[in-house]
Amino acid sequence: MDQNRLSLLALHFIPGLGDYTIRQLISYCGSAEKVFSIPKGKLQKIPGIGEVTASKILSASPFKKAEAEIKKAEKEEGELIFFIDKKYPSRLRSIEDAPSLLYVKGNIDFENQKIVAVVGTRKATSYGKERVEELVSALVPHQALILSGLAYGIDIHAHKQAVKQKLPTIGVMGSGLDIIYPASHQDTAKKMMENGGLITENPFGTKPDAHNFPARNRIIAGLCDALVVVEAAVKGGALITAEIANSYNKDVFAFPGNIGQSTSEGCNNLIKSNKAHLLTAVKDLEYIMQWDLTTPKPKKVTTIALQDFDPDEQTVLNVLQENEKPQQIDELSWKANLPVSQLASILLGLEFKSVVQSLPGKQYRLTNLKI
């Protein structure tokens, strides 16, 4: 790991630094490595950084922890994916509170064209399990990736059915990558590695404490295209995930259940309050998501000449060309070596010229063209 990536990892071991603040620091300083070389006085002027945090940043302890974490990753055959990496999931880039670091293990394609999260109660009934089996089986022609939380009940049943149907599946954990919770799901977790795997934002050794799971739920909500609540009580993690997904403008679906059944109350309330689409069969999901199995016609690609743009515009266009995924403005600022304020003006100009498209979450990409 080079010094900049080591510095980036070290930032995650400084108490008081959250994901947003880490991105803010890198945007202001230009790189993670530069964060540790800037004078304390200048650090304190960065929004969200006070004297105490600045002192912690300039201490040597984060690097010792970062080096130890790298060794643990090698031992566990895990991979560290930072928000500046090309491998970082594009769906998470548009989420303001997305993790700035993911711990990943397995064979995962984060850019699968269709990702469906399946969540629900830990006390799944035979009705709930049957709905999961029908849903996963019907998603086979779409080759959808099944996303869930590896928990008891609906979650683990969704993972097992995905493995059975040979669909990719990802388990989002509320613990460290080296602590499978619950332990009884280790066999399923191993099978998931062949076509999918496990991810978490927690450092190695993190125990599955209760406060980690609401945070874990935002990753599930952020990574999916559609969230399906199969069975849920009036309160619980599945409803929290549905609320988060709605705040991210994701499509939420819920299977209806019997009136008076405790595991149906949550789903019925979501449907009643218009917080979830009524789901009776996969055709409902296909209709809302506009998913079909026909091959789309290729779009016409337009070629542009760089010399038609000024030097700063050329720099931005080159960065967007080199990166296939949409780029967040902070990341684009770092790669183009341009201040965010100046970059915002350049991007606006390029939008007027119809060569750059803005996306939710302050992301940008080239329109359908090549340089």
C-alpha cells in the first residue's frame, strides 16, 4: 500500500472523524497524505476540524493502527476499497453519508445491472420464506444480485436461495469482516464467496454490537436499486432500512400479510402509508422498475475534439474519460487538481455545452460521447 492510501486508512483510526469529514479533509488538502503534513493552524480552519481533532490528526498513532489493519486484511484475504478507488460502488457515491472505506471479501461485482435488497423479520414464518423463494426464483432471468444482512430469518433465507439459484449475493455485516454473526451462518457465508461475498465498514475485530446495525442498514439501502420488505413487525431493522431507502429515493416494495399477524404489521403499514409499493409477484417489481429482458438498442456515440475546450475544461474532460463510473465533485476536484469552487463553474459550463451530465449526489459523467 502506497503512502497516500496508508494515510487514507490512518484517517479512519482518528477518533471523531466521520466519513463526511474525511472526504472534506481530502477535498481541502488535495490528498490524504497532505492532511498529515499541513500545519495545525491551517487544519483547524477546515470546517468540522477543531483544535482537539487537529492534534489527533498530527499524532503518530493512526499509522500504527493502519499498518496493523493491513496485516489483518492480508491474513483474512480481505480487500480495502476507499471512496477514491475505481472499485468503489457507484451506487454508494451518490449517498452523502456513504462509508469512505469498505472491507470486502469474496468475488463481488458491485456494478451488477440489477441489485435487489431483501430484508425482513428475524422470526420468519413459512409464509415469509415462501415469498422469498418465489421472489429469488423469479429474479433468475434478470440475473439480479441479492443483497441482505446475513441475519436470522428473512435475511439468511434470501442468501441461501440466491446461492441455490446461482445468483450473486452480498451480505452486509454489522461486525468486522473476521467475525461472522451469527456464527451459525458461517457455512452459508463461505458459499457466498464464490459468487458474491461479504462487506462491512467496520474494522477487523469489531463485535456485532447493536449500534452497528442501523449504520449497516444504510449501506443496504444505498447499494440496492429496489428494496423488498418481506415480513416485518411494527418496529425493527427492516423498517429502518425502508425509511433510509425512501430518503435515498430508492424504490421500496412490501409483501402484504394477514391482518393481525405481528410479522405483517410493518409491511401493511408501509403499503398503507405509501412508503412501499404493493408487491404480490415479481411482475409488480418489473413494472415499477421498468425491467424487461429485451436487449436495448445501442446509443449513438458522439466524438468531440479536446482542442475546442479551454485547458481547465480539457483537464476535467480527461478525468471523466479515464473513469468509467460517475465522479463525485470532491473526488473530481482531487483528480483534476482544481478547487471545488472553480470546478463547479467549469462543470456548469460543460453542462451547458451538453458534454457533461450532472447526477444526484453531486456526481458527474460524460454524456454519450468519446474524446
